[in-house]
Amino acid sequence: MCAWRRESAIMPVKTEADGSPIQNRRSFLEVWAVLGSALIGSLLAVPLIRFAVFPLLHRTTELKSSPLGALSEFSSITEPVMRTIQIEQVDGWRKAISEKAVYITKDRQGQLRVLTSVCPHLGCTVPWNKERMQFVCPCHGGTYMPDGGYISGPALRGMDTLETSVEDGQLMVRFQYFRQLVSDKEVIG
């Protein structure tokens, strides 16, 4: 091995007539091996980059409206009626289906309102208390009127209303999440 190195160091480099060195087979294969490796590496990197960037570029699906029941069911209600709706949300690679409780009630003018059962203080589920005729938060004692208005407790605002619509005689609701611990209703998702 040492003798071969000594001989290659002594042998002169072969050159063309114009003085440029002759490309030998080894350097040709080295160039193609480097180019091939770079090509294969870049092809393998494309799915990884797409996987990492896709959730950033792909919009979260809009929440669809969920049916609550026929509009005629709620025309004569005297106290809030609870309904459970299913929400399907796709966020990047994750698909989640969750159930949320909402209350259908009437405001002071007799118009239907749909309230989220999430407390605007810290996010507890607020049930309707039939005996007291109020919504009472079990976590910190916040109380709310039948139409969701604030009565007392640590919350800074009343219960949050949701967007409603009527489609083919069905009352539809679009569920949203709101920021807690603030006095103004602010949508966060």
C-alpha cells in the first residue's frame, strides 16, 4: 500500500495537449455519486418538508352549523332547554369530534338565543338550576339570569351567545370558543 502511494506521488499527472488535466474514471464516478446522492437526498426531503409545513399552510376547517331541533319546538319554552351538539374540527393532521352542551332560551324581548354552557370565568360547564331559576357555575359560584345575563360571581361578563340561523325549519347553531377572564366577548376559535 505504501509503495503504491509512493509511485502515484512520483508519477506525473497526464495532461491534454492544451495543458488541462485528463479526467480519469475515478473523478467522473465521484462527481456522479455526489450528484446522485444530492438528488436522492432532496427527493427524500420533500415529503419531510411538506409534513412539517402543511399544518402551517392549511387552514383549519370552519365549524359547520349544528342542528338543535325544529324551530316550533322552542316557540313556547319558559326556561332554558339544554341540547348537546357534535362538533367536527380538522386542525392540520388532527381530526377531533367533541360534544358540547348549549342552552336554548329567550331574551327579554322574547327572541330565541343560544348560549354556550362554558363559563366565561374559567371555562367550567355551567348547568341550569331549576330551583333557583338561574345558571349557577359549580366551580366559583357565578350566577347568571335565564337569558345568560350576569348576576354575580367572579366572571367579568354574562354567558356567551352563539350565532344561530334557521334552515328548512330547523334551528341551527355555529359553536365558537370565547376568551375567558376578559370583560368583552372575544372569539378565539
